[in-house]
Amino acid sequence: MIIDLIRDATRTSHRRLDLALSWLDLGKPRYYAAFLRGQAEALFPLEAALERDGIARILPDWPQRARTAALEDDLIAMDVGCAPLPEPRFDGAAEMLGAVYVLEATRVSARAMLSRLAEYPDSDSINATKYLRHGFGKRLWPSFLDVLETHPATLADPPAAVRGANIAFDMFENALVPIVSTAAE
């Protein structure tokens, strides 16, 4: 299965991001603001590149999946700015689907982050959760996996899907790890 190949190939990146996020004390709004900033600096250019390269032809429900607007609203609510990374280049549908794998996985992880944030109901951060809540109640992960596992491009070139996932993971690591480190000081 393509998902197993991607998961195995990106296991180390996934662990590094999880570890960085585990250091965030979400009882302090500056930590949550740092999380949002890091997410934005990677997500904005990833979604822009996917749209530029035609992800909506591969995933017709892409407008329901895109989270840039939700994250922009949360940044405004927290009065946080960001400096997005440069847009990546994807070489075909398989690489794009690999990148979307990472974006959809971050949506799944958002539930855990939202649960952690809910432990601090009096925090100002609780009013900036559109990004974390985006897509709740929709079957976005299973429907994405159906496309990933059956798309002719990923079936023909599974390593390309891994390359796309690595591009996305690298961007999240490059954006989030330094911000989390700075917020922890």
C-alpha cells in the first residue's frame, strides 16, 4: 500500500515534528501562537503550490480541504504574523498526493492539539481554533486515502508520492522547529 510506503519513509520526520510540538505549553498563548505561525509558514506555500499545479483536478473536493483561510483567521485572532517559506515545485500528481498526505495527516493530528488546548478554556487561544477544527465531521482522511491508493500516478510511481511527502514534511520541520525552539526560551 502507498500509505505504508509513505509512513515508513517519513517516520523520522513525523517523530521530530511530534517531539517539537510536545514541548508546547498550550496554557500559554505565545506557545499556541508559535504553533500557528509555524503551521502557516509551511501550509500557505504548500497549498498555494498545490493549487498552482492543479490539485483540484486530482482531488475535486480540494476547496473543502484547503485550510489557508481558516489559518489566516486564527493568525488574525492571535495577532500573529508569519513569513511563509517559498512555494515548492511538484513534479506531477504522485508528488502532489504525497504532499497532501502530510496535510491530511496534520488535520488528523489537529484533534490531539485541540484536545490539549481544551484543557485551558480560559486561554485567549481557544478563540483561534478554526484551523484545528477545519474539516471536523467530514470524511476527508478516508476519501483522500481512496484517491492515494488508486490514482494511476501513485500506482505507477510510488517513490514520487514519498518525495512529495518529504517535501511537505521538510517544510513543516523548517518552519515549525525553529519557531517552537524560540517560543520555548
